[in-house]
Amino acid sequence: MNFIDFGFDDDLMDGIDAMGYETATPVQEQVIPSIIAGKDIIAAAQTGTGKTAAFLLPVIHKLITQPHEGHKINCMIIVPTRELAVQIAQTLDGIAYFTSISSIAVYGGGSGSLFAAERKALASGVDIVICTPGRMISHLNMGYVKLDSLKYLILDEADRMLDMGFFEDIIKITSYMPKQRQNLLFSATMPTAIRKLANSILTDPVEVNIAISKPPEQIAQGVFYVYDAQKAPLIKYILKQKEFGSVLIFCSSKISVKQLSEELKRAKFSADQIQSDLEQEKREQVLLDFKNHKLKILVATDILSRGIDIEDIDLVINYDVPHDGEDYIHRIGRTARAATKGTAYTFVSEKEQFNFRKIEKLLGIPVPVQAVPEQFGAGPEVNVNSERPKKKRNNKFKKK
């Protein structure tokens, strides 16, 4: 289905053409007509399915072609991270370039002047606001944000927001909105908590399921079974074996990100880090350098596993095993985008084997085992039937 078939406004179509969009993705085909028809939506759709355009295009079209309040906030898009807010704002700027739609991204971590600019825009009114929950709560608490004319609420990466503890913040934000509005909820997974949130916000929603249950076939996956002490030396070894254009390394904690990034820098690799302790300006500069290939290796926490659109990453390394299969798919899905090939390695320590077995069960196939080079010594024994590590019991009161 081509975008011209949706009947979008001509000015919006000019933006679509300028962005190079031609054929709609499955999620776009399924949700755009329902959104234009005014239906609430609950959609299971992961990064890479085209969901951002799936909700932006029909909402912009409706704002252009239907009456709405000027100098008021008409649409709010709530997202879990600053990075995703920035990405959506950039996409919106491109799509709406030839229209009169106004927008602003509202997120934490910036300077006082940034907060003042956000305050001015929110107080005077802007068509579309893209925001993180905490930052929006800060503005709402100061009394100048009026949401009484809001017509559209969009929750993107809803499962990640709940994982980050934003349920109460979302409910509080929606309490400032009129009950008569259109609600669109997008989530990579549909756990019970998402259903609870949907029941609190949505009205008779249309359900769409475009979740990707398997990674793209063009990703060459591999697993190294190693001890924790072998992980950093093995990464340096892999990086020296081949000239990779861009490498993304995921760690499960900020401490690991900091330590590994510094170790790679000491080894003279072109490496840097992104994690939540960094100032927003620094994070944006590091990400820009990585996108522009001034930086070859980026070490990050899961803030980059979703919602960051970088097309040409050659290698993804899971320094730590992700918490679940969905996170694994999101992480390795950063490579092999736009029909290219890519490689994804996962380092699995002895205590992580149970979690990795669950990931392989979701994939439906075992991930090919890679040999640990002899100079690093033998890795831990691989237990294909590994069970959850048992906690040591206190036998102080054990009967004799």
C-alpha cells in the first residue's frame, strides 16, 4: 500500500515524499485508517516496524484537516527516554516541514535555559508535545500547562515506561486531560501491567499485533561462554581481529558501562559511553559522533536498545545477558537494519546461563557457540539444561 492511498493532506504528502517514504509497513497499514477514523488503538509493535510514522502521520493529517484550538496543546506523545523524544521530534520535523504544525520535545537533563524555552512553549501552546513523564510532571506542577483542549494522547514504548516505574506519573498526567480524547498506546510486549494501563486510559480500542518475535535472518548471532574476568579481554581481542565500522556494546549496569568504556579508551580504541549519569548535552554529542562515524565504539545501557534509529551498525555485543528475550531482540536489532547484514555476539557467564536458555527458547533455535581463543583459557562448563541458580540456605537451624 502506498502512502498516497491514505488520502493525506497535500502539504503532509510533500513532507512524506521529502522523507523518502513510499510503501507503508504492516503496522502503518493496520493502524492509520483506524486512527483517522477516530478509534483508540492498542498496538504491539517493536522498534523498526515503522510505528513512529504510523501514529505521527494520521495525527498530523487530522490536525491539519479538522478544527482544533489554536495556541493550545492538541497532542501529547509520552515516551520513556530523552533519546526517543529527540528521535520522534526529528522525524516529526521532517514529516511536518511543509505544514504549519508546531511541536516541541520536553525532557530532563538540560540547562535552565532549555527549561525556560519549554515553559514558554507549553504556556503559549503548541500543537504537539513529545515528552518524558518526569519532565512533564515538573511543568504541570508549576501550573502554567493547560491540557483542557488536548485531543490526542500517544504512549510510545509503554512497556518500557512501566519497567521504569512511570505508571503513576502517566495516570497523573492524564488526570489533567479531558476525558473525551483519542488514545493510542504502542508497546513491544503486552504484559498484565500494560493491560491494566490500557483499561485505565483507552476506550473500546482496536487491537493490532505487529510484534517481531524473531530477529532478522541477516543477523549472524553467536554466543561465547566465558567467566566474567574473560569478558573485557575477549572484547578487545574481537575488536582487533577485523575493521568494524560501528560497534555497539550493551551492558546491564551503569558501572559496567563506565568501566568497560574506560578500559577500551586505555587500549587506544575509539570508544565512549552513554548512560543516564551523563549530562544530556554530553549524551547527545556522543550519539552524534557515533552516528557520524567520528566514534567507532559505543558502550551503552539499555537506553539505546529501543527507539534509536542508527542504520549502519556492523557489530552488537551483549557484554551482559539481557534480562529477557524481548530485550535481546531489541539489542541485536540495532544491527542488520535497512536490509544490511550484521553480527551480534553475546557473552554468557556461568551465572547467566539460565537467562540465556530462556532467550534461546524464545528464539526457537540455539545460538551458535563460538570458541573462546586458547590464550584466554577455558570458559565455564556449558549446561544446556541449566536451572536458575539456587540461593544458599542458612542452615543455622537445621535439625541434627
